Amino acid sequence: MAKVVFCNIAWMKFYSGITDNDQPKNGGAFVKENKDACESFNFYPYNHYCLGYVRAPGQRLNLARVEDVPDYVNKIDDVTVIWVATNDIGRHIVGWYEHAEMYRYYQEFYDSVNGEDRCWCYNFVASEKDVYLIPEELRNFRILSASKAGAGLGMGQSNLWYADSAITKEKFVPKVLEYLEKIRPQTIQQYWRKEFVEKIADIQGKNVEELNELAGSLIKNIGGGIAPTGGYVCGRADLVEKISYRLTAPSIGMEVGSYAYGYKDFYQGLFLAPHVVCNAIKTSLLFGEVFANVGYKTMPAPQSVCNDIIRSIMFDTEEELISFIRCIQEVSPIDSNVVPYPWDMPGYEDQVIMAAGTFVAGASIELSADSPIKAPYIAYVQGGLTYEHGKIAALYCLDKILSMKK
């Protein structure tokens, strides 16, 4: 039988930090008075793990009610933690952990996961791959109180329900586990799976292992913002060899080399690329969240899976659109004094405005933006070598756009 515990916490949309758009509610006196909740990061991956908090009676969890262990054991494994919270209608399941570690006493660490140093407490740890958050609009499994549902079929006054009675294990827990399986495909998970990569790559129904060759530009993601030029080809050795003959000459192929100044920058860019692309994705997510919070439509939608590093933001007017593109140029490390203007660029039906103060010309992995001048007024922003630069840019752009509305 699965080891299952139910934990009652405050209601939030994403449990990835408190924002103007995601405030904890119905979490008791502490949450109401302080407008804060230790569980506000329960579904936020931290070093590839989620750290779950529930306010336990007496600051202590009774492990023996979940697994037959003596008092000196301070941790048990492979626990299914079902998080429940109350909205305006009632108490519902909001998400769950699988294969979690459960601690007898609060664990603590000091960090600044929300921008300020503080001590964080947690009772549960689970790999980000085993954490499932149910979208707010799909939270429909009610957890009634024991006084209404009957003994063993609902929660009591405690925030912890060990669900260890015979009637609970026989009649209630199986229904819950069946529900979790049904809702699993619709849950939110904040990590990258292989199937996401295959979807993003647009490889026409094939899986990664079936690809024969792959080509791309080194001044894009894989160059890490350092490769000064060039492209790459990889795949089956015999096909790569044939491609090298087409690019140079038969029998010469890859022997002659392709760049007279050496390859150190290419190797360094490739080495740094995973971290740089991570920064670009985080920058994209930040732009999406920031502008969505003030009423602008963004794609992909906030909290959804990114298919690439591009973020589109729809503005209300042409003036807002042009101002946004110019703000990106103003915060660029190169040519920040340049003022972009719409112009008739070859290959486009409408005038286009671009901002690209990049170290490498055309490097879309560096922070840049562009847009055609036509309705709907959509800016396409992408890249960011560092998240710090992306954060500065997002706040700078937001401040300028909001000042136009005053």
C-alpha cells in the first residue's frame, strides 16, 4: 500500500513565490496577518528539488503513522504527499509529490530564493520530476472535513492527515490515487523532459534517437554568445563526412579546417551554452510574467512551457511598441546610444524596427528585439547572456512603458 499523507496549506496559483498576482489565502491567522506563507515555494524547483512545507502540530511529524519506524529515525522515503488548500468553494487537492522524503523535524536552510535572505523551513523533499501542480481551474477534487464526510473519510482540524485508518486506506486513498493518475497529464511541471525537446525541435514525429543529422548556427544558442561566426553539423559519421565534402571539396572535407583564427572561442561557447541558454529562458519567462502582470498579452503564456527563447508581447499602440524596442537598445552593452527607427527592410512587407546591441552581430542568444510596424503591435524579444542583464532590461522597459500611460 502506498505511503500517503495529506497536508493542508494556503491556497495559491503556482506556489512559486508570492507576487501581486499570486497571494496566499485561507492559510490561517499567520498568513492573513503577515501576507506571507512558508509554503509559497512548495512547487518551485530549487537545485532540481522541491522543498515542501506544512505547519505541523508541535513542530514534529509522526513518522510512525506512515511507516513502522522507531523514534530515533528522522526521515522516511517514498512518500506520496498530497497538498490540499481551500478556495472560496471548499478544500481541494492542489498538487502532489511522489517518492518524497519526509522528515520528523523541520529542515532549514538560508538563501535568497525570492530576492531577500531568510531562513526557509521544509518537511518534505522531492525531485522536480516527481512534483505535480494542478492548474487552478482544474482543482475539483474536494477533501471534506471529517465531521461532514465521516470518520476516516475527511480531514480533521490538523494540517496533517496521515490517512492511516483502515477505512481510509480501503475506501478513500484508492479514489484519490485514481484521480491523481487521471489528472497527471494536465498538471504543471517546471522541468524539461525529452518529449518537450522533441516537440520543440519540430522533428516531424521522430524521436531524438532517429535523427540522422542536425545543423545549426553557432551564433545562436549553441555558441553560448562567444562563438564569433560559423555553423555546425552533427549526426551519423558517414553523413557528416559527405556534408563536409559538399562544404569544401571532395577528398578534402574536414581536413582543411574552416576558420583561420582557431577554435578556442567556439569550444568555450559550446561549453557555456547550457548556462547561457538557461539565462535566456529565464529572461524570457521574466519578461512574460512582468508584462502579463500589468495587463499585456504575452506568448507563451506565463507559467507555460517555452518552445524556444522568444517571447512575444502585444502592445496597445504603435508608440508603445517602438518605445519598448528602443528600451531594449538603450540597455544593451553595445551601441546603447543608437536610436532604432522603423525602416523598409528587404524581405519584409511592412516596416521593421530592430534592437540588437550585441557583441556578435546577429547573435539572437544575446538580448535583442524586433517587430513589424503593423497591428497587432507585437514585439518579439529574445536572448540574454545573463539573467542579471535580463532583469535590468525587463524592469527598465516596464518602467518606460508604464510611464507612457500616466
